[in-house]
Amino acid sequence: MSQNIVLKKGLNIPITGKADLRVSKAILPGIVAVQPGEFKGLLPRLLVKEGDSVLCGSPVIADKKNADILLTSPVSGKVKEIVRGEKRKLLAVLIETDGEQTCAEFKLESAEKLDSDSIRKAILASGLWPMLIQRPYGVIADPAVKPRDIFCSAYATAPLAADVEFCFADKVKDIQTGVTALSKLTEGAVHISFGPGESALQRITGAEFHTFEGKHPAGNVGVQIASIRPIRKEDIVWTISLDGLAAIGHLFNTGKLCLRRRVAVGGPMVIEPSYVETIPGTPVSVLAPFYGGDAEGLRIISGDVLSGRNVGAEGYVGFFDNQITIMKEGTEREMFGWIRPIRYRQFSTDRCYFSWLMPWRRYDMDTNLHGGPRAFLMNDGYYSKVLPMDIYPIFLAKACLAGDIDKMEKFGIYEVLPEDLAVCEFVDPSKNNIQEMIADGIDLMIKEMA
Amino acid sequence: MNKIFEKGGKLYWLHSTADAFDTFLAVPGTVTRKGSHVRDAVDLKRIIIVALIAAVPAALFGMWNVGYQHQLATGGTGLHIIANWWYGFLRVLPLYIVAYVVGLAIEFGTAQIRGEEVNEGYLMTGFLIPLIVPIDTPLWMLALAVAFATIFGKEVFGGTGMNIWNPALLTRAFLFFSYPNNMSGSACWIKTKAGEQLVDGFTGATPLALDGAAQYSTSFWSEFIGTIPGSVGETSTLCILLGAILLIWTGVASWKIMLSSVAGALFVGFLGQIGGATAIPCWEQLILGGFAFGTVFMATDPVTSAQTECGKWIYGFLIGAICITVRLFNPGYAEGMMLAILLGNTFAPLIDHVVVTLHINRKFKAA
């Protein structure tokens, strides 16, 4: 069964610096970081100490609540440092690579023959389980649950997102195995949503295909779920990225953990935007040639400009991310900015400016807030015109602000993650942090529903 | 910004004020800290200034009309564009000064108390207030009304964005109910200098306040262009339409509210016409009194109007319908637009509640 869904609402952020479809560098970093903070719902328990030798696939961190959920080392080498923050909070485990990439062997039969229990155990042992994200709430999937469906987006609409065909066309075999394995973990099906046009990934069998067409966030898996089969109270679905599917498939095909992926390095401040081949946990400092070496006044984001994390020049490529965006910190003040009739260099969706007349233009955006924080003033419709979901975004955000569980449920907190409302946050003339409001609301739900 | 305005500095009590002027001159250099790393270039300052520009034609014409009406009343003839405008400008200016000084003082003060930045919303409110009051309103009354509307209509709810009623209309409502003698009749719409004599038989009453045949003495064109007595900014439907075009073009105000308000007015006006309640054709209701100004600039206030797209249709229709109902069936009030909008504001949350609840029920039934 296949559906063709056209979403009219949305907004593509016209930012410069799209990565050319070529791999400019393959990186095996000297150090990688395993960062438990990236995983929502994980209470880390350290399994290694400084000086320990690890293989690619050796457990490094376990979850305190469920000891089966592991984070494993993506490289072979030695634990160099355990980085802790305030109150000894575990921030990262730094592993010095030995350059050999010796892998721990997982002896596995082919995914077709294995039953669901063995598949679950294999994914857990390899450290790939955290690739599975549960909705609602966006936490690591609970291995004890059989989800209604598993969703994966093969349609990238986020600003400067990595090209799906370029990154995954040669991983069809692994993704196929991943689909086969995961389809045994769900009551329903594995759903893959494509963008318009042909895709090499459409050769895959055993998954339900959907086609989406629209502006961002049409490529967000949350928006796709809402169009295919919305999440209601008591429903649990899982989502996974294509990188996750490929890694799980690779595990069953070869018995080895491999998190190598193509990462798009783009953004207005990038010299020759292109792709690198690397592993999550790579220090972004190895990307210094892309920004000329001096990170002063730059913001380095793991992920896209709407919902990525500001990792700074000392940070690391995120576990879930396959793009790095580099842009300028917008600390300069613009004289009479708001009153100028035309601000040619600035992008706005609002018709109070004129950039909507020039849809072909791309802008060197920076991180300036372009205004001061205010109470919500514009109507809900101002925001919902960029959100292709059947929810009232500002009613939901206000319910989250008020901490009203009943209203949050009604307004659709189960269906969204902060990233889905990122575009609403972008267009907000009151400069509210809508994603943070939703995230706080979700945290409250987790606390109250536990 | 200068250090003395920062926390611990000598002039910290002026922090919000200094910040307001500072950000007025240049977009602040603040960067995104949380959430989306890039933001749209638009901010509330821009949206408010566009709304304000939309009201400028009505304001300029209103000033000219003040002079023109004065000239008619004192027996002058001719258009005298500059002279009449200047006469009106000098009469309207004090109203503006009072509206802005009183309102902004309260706005700056409360922003400082709350430790927030000053919201731009009052720039629009202050621009509208002189346009919807009679030109002869005593300044102390206006000051009192502005203070009441700003404090009890807005700040007690938490400032711009949290208020239930449109503060500009609340100002007018306060004047209307507290000082009815100064707010209606035939004298208040004309500003005369001391010692001037009105010509015999001249009435400064608005067309709506006249009965029977007198209503017809004003032609369609004078009603449409606005050369009739009335509150400063509301007489010229033509200038208001110019503003409406800008508001709809930029999307600052909702065309749905405007359209449904017109539909509501036509509907009740038509019923009244065929039912024999009035002899005024229903379309003429649209160009009389404060209907056009209220529909374009007041009903569409995004804070106090219905929030949902579906709710906007109901909300607008309600305002248009109530306005004409008051005009036709209430002999006490010649004009119903102010009350219609305030009532619409009151009902807007209820309308939204019904719309949203129905939507949620439908959504969860389907699942």
C-alpha cells in the first residue's frame, strides 16, 4: 500500500551553503566522544574506566533503569578521559582511537531467520538500540514494548539537510536488512516516507511506502506520522533514522557495529560546503578547514539550524545527526533595522517585508534574534500556516506553559516533538522559544504519567 | 547599553525606558540562545508600524475634516486643503500628546516593574485613540480614560498580548459612559475657537444621529469620502479602505474578520430594511458612523479577536450584526460599533473554545 500525501503548509528556510554532492574527506578521528546527554530518558551508568581498552561495539555506558540498553564505542582504542560536569554529571567518555577499527564480533544469523527476541537482544547488545526513539515524548524506546508501527523518513526537508539519495543509495542492502529485522519488533509495519521522485531505496521490500510532497517540516517523521496514522493516547510508535536502519542492517549482515556515515557540512560560513565520511562522536574541530580554522564569532551546530544543538568548536558530531551547520553569530546591531522599508539582506516570511517576492533568493543568515522577546501577540493562524499538522500550535504551547496536562493531551502533545514546531518558532515575531515550551511540556508529561 | 542602566546602576529604574529607546534605534545584537538558531527578520515593531501606517490616511483626512467642519459651522466656504488641515492638526495634536504621554508613561512604568521590555503595542493604541473620540473631548477626560483603559484594560491582565478588550475602544467606552454629554449630540464633533458663532440652522450631528429625512441630506459621496461630522478618523470610508488594502496585503490584519463583519452588517441591515425597521439601504450602513473604522482597525486587533481561523468568521459576523442591530433597534444609541466590538472581544475566547473543542471532538472521534 502506498499513499501520496501533499502538504500545503510549511516553510523552507532559504539559507545559503548547501553541501555539494561529493565527499571531500574521509575522517577517522583521533578521539571520539560518547555523550549520554544526547539520549533523552537515559540515566547513564559508566561501564569503563580511564585506560580501559575497548573495541568497536564494546559497551561503554548502560542505562540505570534498564541495564540492557547500552551505549557502545563506535571505534576501537583506549578510554582516554571521563568528562564530568557540575555535580559530577557524566558528560562524555572520550576514547582514543588506535586506528585499526577492530570490531567486536556479534555472531548472528540472518535477520530473516531470527525471531523477535533474538533481534531485540542483538540490537541491544550492539548499542544500536538508542537509535529507536519512542513517540510520544521522544525518549529511547522501551525494549519491553511492542510498538504499533515503526516510522522512518527518507525525505529530508530541513534546511541544508543531507541528501538522501547521495547518502544512502549505496546502503540499500543494509537498509533492507534493517527493515526486515525491525518489522519483527512491531505489531504493525515499518513505514518509510519518501519525497517526490524516484529513489534507489524504493527497491526495498517488506515496508509500507508513503510519498510526501511539501515544504519543511514535511520531512519530519512526526509530521509524517500525523498524516499517515496519528498517535493517540495509549499509542506507542517508534521512529528511526535511515542511518539507524542502515547500521542495524549492517549489524545483521556482517555481525559488526559500523556507525560510519556521510555527514553534510554546510551553512553560510562554510568554505566549499560538501560531505565528509565520519562517525558520530567525531570532534568538530577536525572540520576546521571548512571554516578557515578560526571559530571566533561562529556557531557550530550539530544538526540543522532549526533544531540542531550548538556544540561549539570543542563539541562533537551528534549520534543522531548527519549534518553540521556553521553560521555567523549575529551580534552586530542593525541601525533602524525594523523601520527600513526594505531589508534586502534579511529574510522574512512576513509580508511586512518583501522577501516573499523573491522566492529564488538564498540568504546568508546569522543567529541574530531580530527583536526582543514579547508575549504572544499574533493569532494561532499566523503559526499554523507553517505547520502541516492538525493541531493548534499556540494553544498547545500555551497549555505547555500553563502545565495543564488535560489541555496538552487534547491539543496534541502526544503527536509532536519540539522539532516539529521549530518552524513556528522561526516565524514568531514575538521571539518566543516555542521548542523549549514544548520540551518542558513533554518533560512534565513524562513526570506526571510515570 | 550604558552601564548606569544595568542592574545595580544608578538609573536602573529607567532600564526598560532606556532599552525601549535603544532598541528603537537599532535592532539589538542579541543572538538566539535556545531552540531555532535562525529567526525571521520580522518583529512586533515592524508589524505595529505597518498597522500604524495603514491608519495614517484616515488620520490625515480626519485632521482636514476637523478644519472643514469648523469652516462649515462658521459659514466659511471652499476646500482650503492646507488651511483646514492645519486647523485640524493643531486641534488633534493635543489629543495625541495626551494619549501618548499618559499611555506610554503607564506602559514604561509597568514594563519596568515587571522587568520586561516595553511592548510596542501602545504605539498603535495611542495612534487610534484620538481618531475615535470627538474632537471636542476635554483633555483631562481623555487622560483619565487613557489611564483607566491602559491600567485596567491591559496592565492588570499582564500587558499587551494578555488583554481581553481592545484598549483604544475601552478608552472610548470609558468616556462614553462616564461623560455622555461630551460624547454625543451635535456640539462635540465641531471644534470652535472661543467666541465663534455657529451659522444659523447648522447641526453638527452625525448622520446616524439624525432622524428621518435629515439622514438623506448627506449624499453617498460625502459619506464615502468623509466630509461629514464624526469622530476624527472614522468619517472617511475611502481612507479607511486604503488602510484596509495595506493591512490585508501585508496580512497584518485578518481579511476574514473584515469580510465577515461586512457580511454580518449587510445581513442585519437587509433584514431591517425589508422588515421596515429603517429606511437606510443596508449597504449605506457600511459607510456610516464608525463601522468601517471599527471593522478595519479595531475588530482585527490580533490580541483581542478570535484566535482560530474558523472563529474569526463567527467573530467578525457577530460584530457586524450586533453593530447594525444596535443602530436599528436601540433608540438610545445612535452608533453600535464600539459596543459591538467590545462584546465581540468578550465573546472571542468563548468562540475559540467552541471551535477548538469541536475540532478536538471530531479529531478524536475519527481516530
